[in-house]
Amino acid sequence: GHGNDISLREDGGLADIAPTLLQILNLEQPAAMTGRSLIEPVSNVDPSPLSARLPLPV
């Protein structure tokens, strides 16, 4: 997984949560959205998109 291969910005705010989730889900960020992802690229990492698994409802 990518868990140890990412770096998180420390200067983020509430407006950065949605762009971060969009990046994790590999979705495009709307132009009107002002925040930016909290995930910083790491130079020695495969640039393929991150993946996430969500629990299924019971």
C-alpha cells in the first residue's frame, strides 16, 4: 500500500479535506474548490493514484 509512501502537509485547513478525499478517490477537483490536497507527492514513489477501501454497510 501507499501508507508509508506519502507525506502530509502540516499547514492544511478545513477547506483542504474535500480536495484530499477527491485525490484519494482519483476524482477531479472542481475549479471552484479553493482548497488543496493535504497529500504531498514523494519523489521516490510510483505516481499511480492512491486507492481506498470503504466498509460496506451492514
